[in-house]
Amino acid sequence: MSESQDRSTEQLPAVVELPSADLPKSDLIMGIDLGTTFSCVAIVEDDFPKVIPSRKGLRTTPSIVALDEKSRLLVGEDARKQLLINPTNTIYGAKRFIGRHFYSDEVSTLAKYFSYEIVPIGEMEVGAKIGGAIYSLPQVSAMVLNELRRNVCDYLKKNVWQAVISVPAYYSENQREAVREAGRIAGIEVVRIINEPTAAALAYGMNKSFEKRILVYDLGGGTFDASVMELYGDVFKVLATGGDTFLGGVDFDERIVEYILSEYERTQNDILQCDSVITQRLKDAAERAKIELSAKSVATIDLPYITISKGKFKDFRCEITREQLNDLTGEFVDRTIEVCMEVLDAAGMQPDSVDSVLLVGGQTRMPLVTDKVSRFFAKQPTKGVHPDEVVACGAALMGHSLGSQRSVRLIDVLPMSIGGRQPSGAFKVLFPANSTLPAEREIGVATVHPGQDAIEVFLYQGESPRAIDNEFLGAFVVTGFPKAPAGQVRLAVTLSLNQESILDVSARSLSTSLPMHVQMVARAPVSAESAGLEPIGPPPPDAPAPQEPGSDQAKRKERLFSGLRGFIRRIKS
């Protein structure tokens, strides 16, 4: 059974409260920013986006699901309260895992830094275990999406069931498909997946007749994206995009936690022994100090009853200055500037070619971020957008335009190269990074054994010349052809990417033009032989030239990603 077939049976837990079925159906399309730490939902009324508050009156909803001491499933603000008292039964940061393979380096590196248990589902999928129950990450995200939908339905007294959902521009094809699946589980028809920087650009420039080039700098709770875009009239064209799905505000918090532990050891001459509750208290204190330092030069970290010493509760208090925070986290901000440089290089631009810089995401409130971005681009960032709400508002505007006569035109690009694995293990680029979407490519494959009745095509996404170092998208098995001597069966496999960067695979016989059966199998790549991939015909005229492993650009990208992987391991070890 394929992975998609397995997932199609997933539903929301029976105890999750759904929107009322008695509400009249609405043709409104929600805009949803499904964030790492907080999510936001908006609609368009009278041609203007409007953020819908939660039932508690808050304009954002924590992207958290928890099980309390009475075994009740909680979502949002109520779930967030469980973090400090019941962290092992509280799922947070799911956006960092969704759509990834359980046995990938990224998941194994990060899993031990979360209080809840990360477990495999099937052969590849990541699951979260709380209270003895295992939930897939699309299920967890679906609970958050359902909460947002309930807020909209309660507010409007209508059944709103369609949505445009945003994702990081640097999300892989697997991650985008997982978010779409989360929408299905939540009972939402996802009419479009839109990149977060693109949504922010829509909120900034729609109906304003701009003619300019902008860079969207999106530093949220768990991810970073940078996109260079051209805006002219109602056309929003992405020139290049880049990012890091493992760089966000939680990494800044982690550095402050490390500082607190070092200060405790220095001043108390002891090592603070941390269980899951203490660890979460440290993270909470770190986040509060970070927020305070955006407005003040010094913050006090107060941790009463943080541990027990000689049979008595012990308090701990220390101070951290903005300068110390800058020293601790400056390399993260430098990393974002490095990504901006890569994106500008891919677009063939210089920093002074950018007319406006949009800061998106809560972490951009940090003064160091504003300072370094201003110095790099030699201009102050635009302050005309709300960093927490702009993405949801842009997604809502996109949804609104789909049903109006004056629709917006988005021209997006592929965030990372997609290609296949050669028998040698080399990565054969089929769609280079920053190729304009939608895109289609046809490749030729052939049998390699006599009597062979199936051909496997292994697809990956990334920039390494070795397939194994890139993100595994899936193994596609092509069947339906007769057995014949080796090499006599030749097929044309068509790979199609839609505007959302979601991949579809089909195949036909080159000799008879008859369609073949293509199935994605849910298993990790193994050493089984796969056919060599040879493109049929020239690449699309607007596709960037694929980079050979020895080229300067490929070397820069490989150093960038290899260095990042090593950096993550160092700071987390």
C-alpha cells in the first residue's frame, strides 16, 4: 500500500470538537499561516484582510497540542499552559518534523531536544507519542488547523471550509504534501499552498500598483526564508528563494538556555540537573528574556524553586544583557545574511538592487536582526507590515483573488533542485533550484535485467552531488510493461511540478505510447538497482542551468549545507 493510501485513513481524534454542522455554508476562503510556534488565520471582508481572533480574544494561536492530567486533548492556548507542568505530553514544534523521514539526520539530531517522544510510523513517517497514543505530524497540524477553522466559523456564524495555507518557501515537496494532508484531515479543502514570503509580499503590495524589487526576510519561530520578488501591478514574480528549515527563534532561545546553565554552574559551583519540567522552565524563561531584551538593555531571569539542594528548594536568578544576547546569537543572524547573499546571487542582483526589504516573523523584532539587515542592504527595512499577521493576511488575499474577477498572478520558483539517483549514487538534477513553476520534464528509463517487470525511480531534493545527502522524496515503481531482454523496454517518465511545487509522476511506453502504472512506495531508499535517468529533449527555456558538482556555485552550496549540518550537530551536542 502506498504512503498516500496509508495517510488517507487518518482522521482527527474523536474527542476533538469540530465546527458546528448546522452553520450555513460559506464560499469565503481562509488564509492560514501554520507556524512553528504560533498560527494565525485571516479572511477578507470588503476587500481588506481581517485577522480572526481566537475564542480567548488572541490574534494568534499557539501551534501546540497537549494531553492534560484528565486525558483531555487540548489545542492552542490551553495546550501551551501544559508546557511548563506536563511537557512530556505536550506536542510543540511539529512544523520542524512534518513531512520528514524518521531516519533522516535532521530528525535524529533534533528529536532529543523535545520533551515528548518522537516515534516512527510505518517505515518512514515521524510520529509523536503522548499519553500512550501515537499521532502523525499531519494529524497534529490538523488539530491546530481545526482550531483555527472553529475560530472562523464561530466568529462568522458560517461554515468556512476552504483555505489557502502558507508554508516556508524552502519546504520540500514531501513537507508541502504533508501540510496539504493535514488540511484534508481537518476537513479543510486546501485550494492553494502558498510560500510564506510570497504571502507576505501579497499583503504588502496587492492593489498598490507597485513596480519594484523586494526581498522578504522571514525569520519565524522555527524556519528562515528569503525570497527576491518583482512586483508590477497584480503580478508577483519570485526571482529566487532560499532558506533554512532549521533556523528560527527557538534556536535563539536554546542559546539563552545554555547561558543560564553556564551561569548556574559558574555562580553555584554545581551543575543543574534537568528533567523535562526544568528544561521547559528554562526554555520559557529564555524566551521571556529574549522578548524583554528587544525593548531593554538588561533582562533578569528569575527561576524560583528551580531545583532541590540539601532537602530544600533552591532559587536561581541571573541577568543577561542585550550585548550578551547578541554575542550568543550573532552567528544565527549572520547565517540569515549569508542566505540572503545566496538568494541575491541566484537572482543576479546586488543588495543595492533591492528597493524594499520586508521583515516577517516574530524573531525580526530583535534589534540585532534589524541592525544587520539594515547594514547589509544599506537601507531601513519596511515597517508597513505586521510581522506576526502579514502571512495570514496575504494568504487570505490570495484566496479572495481566486474567486474575484481581478485575480493576482503568482510566478513562483522551485526552492531546491529535484532529481534522481543514478546507479552510481550520483544525483542527476532534473529540475534545478529556482526553476519557474509550473514545470515538467520527461526522462527516459530502461530495464537493466532480462525479464524485469518493474523499474524503480528514486527521487531526491537538494543540492548535494550525492543523492544520499539530499532529501529523499520517494521511490516510484513503474509497472505494466511485458517482460523482455535487458534494455529492450524503454519508458518515458514524466515529472510534473505544479504551482505549489507538488510533484506528480506518470509514465508511458516509448514504443507503444501506452500508459504505465506508477506507484509511490513508502519505504526508505535501499541499495536496489535503479534505472539510469536520461532527460528526453532540452530543459525548459527559463530553467537555470544545472550546476555540475565541480562548479563554483555547486561548491558554495555544498559548503553552505554541509557546514550547516555540522553546525547544528555542534550546538546541539
